[in-house]
Amino acid sequence: MMKVLNNNSTRFLWILGRSFSSSFSFSSRVIDMATKEGELRVFMVSGEVSGDSIASRLMASLKRLSPFPVHFCGIGGVLMGKEGLTSLYPMEDIAVMGVWELLPHLNKIRMKLKEAIEAALLFQPHVVVTIDSKGFSFRFLKQLRARCSQQGVISPVHTHYVAPSFWAWKGGETRLKGLSGFVDHILCILPFEEEVCSSNGLAATFVGHPILEDALNSISESCPRSNKWEVHGDGEGFRSKHGISSGATVITLLPGSRLQEVTRMLPIFLNTMEQLKNSFSELITVIPVAPNQHVENYIDRAIQTSTMPAILIPGSSRNLKYDAFSASRAALSTSGTAIMELQLARLPCVVAYRAHFLTEWLIRYKTKLQHMSLPNILLDSAVMPEALFQACTPINLVSFLSRVIHDDTLREEQMATADKIFELLCPSERNISNIVPQELRSSFTNYTPSMIAASTILYCAKRKLE
């Protein structure tokens, strides 16, 4: 038996529809359907570990804000599972990055795409949310919209969380125009993306960078924080637990979350540590392992055969990860979300990246950027040393790491950069007032990106429902 909404829930929706009408072009049909059926069905797709984290927080916020029960279906990882999603298949099945790296997996991806579309049609969602993984996500949304049209059924609202990096590629903005046919709303995590998406006919909202939630949802009340955008783990406790002496130098290695990048980067990182260890009386390596079974198995085997021992910790545990960061002197990281976590922890780092040589060629000649890590991109500086492509060698990494470990001026510069970055990535109070109606602000204890995203998803519908 469907649950019937009470008068307060109906008024809740009416307030939102009234308040948002001036900022967005909305349709009430999806909310009307959800109200009539007494539940909100949300189909979610995430193909990466970082997306799993973003999606899990979004799911928690949706459940908290929705005036009626929310039911989930789709593809996700461990964290989404904790919020109530039973994944159609392992998220790792679609976690493929790169152009040429994708070719061997095309047939498998096609099968998984078809399976996801059939499941979505059967689930009959009111809303579909895809998180990052634009290659799979956009194909899924486009084909789902086409199937709904063919079957003469009302298409769910299509929302994509994390805008594609159009700003990084030559001619990237022109590709946005084609998205409006199957993407109804983009949730942007960078401040300049909303305006560019809107100017290209794509409804968008800047909700803030998801990494801010690691600070807003403080990891431990006992851990001091010198400012709002900083997280300190229990470094002393971590050292004590793992028997690390006070004189040991700890380096955190972050080789990535996808099997492809880990198999490419970890051997380079371990080789770097081998060459670096002679410069220290005691060098300890810590590796947060992504919650990906293939990655876990690979790293276990690599460490067993390596002469450089390492402490492995579950990367899915934010507490343990920030404890390890706090215990470390520096980090060596593949470019990606991990760089932002290191910034939040104020841990100086070196950025590294390798890919298939044809993918590297494409990036080199098609990108507009001089840098690969987000802090360097946003500030247009090279404050974080980057060893990219053929320059990503153990010799170069040893040189960069040595500077980051010993050069106090460089360390201070990286830490100062973090303060500037997080202020850029946080929506202003003015932005929030335009997104969240005054009548509903009592529902928010703090304006986290996931809460803002959930508010937008719940109450805005696509501009045109056919």
C-alpha cells in the first residue's frame, strides 16, 4: 500500500514550487506523480569510487529532505550500498578511463549499458541521477530518453552531477549544446561552470565541491581545526597503532582508484620509494586502498613481491585516511579527487600521471590546460609539482618529493594555496539564498553540497516535458 502524504508534505512541495519558479524553469509533473504515488523513485548511476562517495552523501540528503519515502535503484559501490542501493552489478564493471584504454572493454560496456537501461525502464523512476563518468552516463541518459519516447511514457527528470570538464578541451563548450536533448539539469562543482552551461542552453546549478563535506562533516570532534576548510586526523594515534617511530618519515601513496591507473602508477610509485629510502634513516609508506576488489587484489600482490613494505589501509574509511595524512610528511598522488583531500589535510604533495601513449597524445594536443591538478588549474600556477606523461619517472618523482619534504617555503606555499582554493569552491551565501527558499532553510543544519544538490534535484524538473 502506497503511503499517503500529509498536509504538511503537500505544503512543503507547494512552497518549493513557488519559491524556485523565479530562478529555474520548472514543471510540476514529476513531483505531482511522486506525490500521487506516495514515494520518490530515484535511479542512480556511478562508475567510480569518487562518484560513489558523492552519490552516497546525495542519497542521505535526499532521504533527509524528501517529504515522502525515497527508493533507490541503479549502479554504485560500497558507500551507496550503505545508503540503501543494491547495485545491478559491480561498479568496477564500468570503471574504465581513457580513450584507447576503453577499446578492449567496448562490448562489455555495451552489455552493461543495455542492462542498466532495461532496469531503469522496469523501475520507472521519477528522477535519474548520473554521477560523473560522463562516457557511460551520457550514453545511458541519451538512450533512456529515446526508449521512453519510443514507448510513449513520461521520461524521468535527468540530472547529471559533476559537469563534464568542457573548460579543459579545445572546442569543449560547443559540446554542451548537444546535452540539452537528454540532460535536464547539471549540478556543477566548480564556480564558473554554471554560467557557461546556462549560456549554452543547459540548466545548471553550482552546488559546491563535494570535498567540502569532509570538513563540514567533521571527522572527529576531538580533532582541532584551525579553520573551516581544514581537516586534521589523529596522526599520533596512527603512528602508535602501526608502530611507527617518531623519527620515521611517512609518505602516503595514492595510485588511483581504477585498476587501469593503479597497475600503471603503483610500480612507478614503489620504484620511487626504493630510490628515496636511502636518503632517510627510516622511510614508511602508507597506501589507502580504493574499495575496488580488483584494485585490492592487485595492490596486495604488488606489496608481497616488493622489497618496499607498505601499510595498507581501507581508502573507504575517511577517518583512517585523514589519520594517515596527518601522520605523513608528504604524499605522492595520481591526479584526481585525492589531490583535494590532501589539500584539505594540508599535506604537501607531488602530482603524477601516466596513461596509454595514445591517450597521452590526445590530452597533450587537445587540451587547453597547462596543468592537470585542480588547484594548479584554478590558480593557474604550478605550486604543486606535476610529473606528467613521459616526465613521470622515478628519478623525477624522487627530485620533486625531496623538495616537497625539505623545502619549507614550498610546503608553506602549498598550504596557503589550500585556503584560496576552498573559498573558490564554496557557494556564496547569495548563491545559496537563490537556491534554497527561505521557508525551507530550517531543514538545513548546514549548507553542504549534497544538501544543496538534493534540494535542487527534489524540486526542480526539466524545462520541457514532452
